[in-house]
Amino acid sequence: MILIPIACLMIGALIALVLRFHADGSAAQYFAVACLAGLDTVLGGIRSAHENKFQNDVFLTGFFTNTIIAFIIAWLGDQIGINLYVVVALVFGMRIFNNLSIIRRYVLQNYIDLVSRHKRKRQEAEAQKESSQTGALSAAEGVE
């Protein structure tokens, strides 16, 4: 499930590289805000996958809804003469960093759990090896 948001991010990056689209002026603001909205949704999808709550339909509707709403807010700001794209960029920036920090915590916790499991298995194997050696010595002493 975690591969869907990552695949969508990669596909979007490849499309951007292939098309080499150049936007000027206010169109660049709209695309920047739409990209931030999309990135926020992708990171939210990765976060929900780590929380075992990922759903395809929620991800896809959230992706398109966030992107369209961000675009509309930026457009509305241009129509009334206020730079609302800055507000949208700020909000999505905060959400992106929040999602990244939560994803980082999940990844770090998974790594710590993995290391402790390996350490515990190694200790159990050593304890089992010692007990089998002790048992072999006891049996050898009993035979004498």
C-alpha cells in the first residue's frame, strides 16, 4: 500500500521532466501551490500507510481535492488582489513538515525495534548455546 503514493510521486516527477513545461508569472504560483498540495497528500498517504490506515479512495480523492482547492484559493486571491497563494503555501508547508516528522519517527522506531529484535535473538542464541554446553559438561562429569 505504501508504494501507491511513492509511485504517484515518481510518475508526477517523470511527467514534469518529460514535458519540460515552463510557467510564467501567476501561472507559476498556481502550479507551485498545486505541487505543494500534491506533495502534502503523498506524504499523508505514506504516513497513513505507516499507521496501517491507508485507503486508495481516500488517497485519490484527497489528492485531487487538495490540489483543486489550493488552486482555487490561489486564483481567488488573485481575483481580489490578495496573495493568498502565500497562505496556501504556508499551510501546506507546515503540513508537509508535520507529515515528514511523523514519518521520520515511524521509520526510526521501526529501525530501533529491528535492532532490538536482532540483539534479543543473538542473546537467546548465545544463552541456548551456553546452556547446551553446560548440559554437555554436566553429562560428561556424570559419566566419569
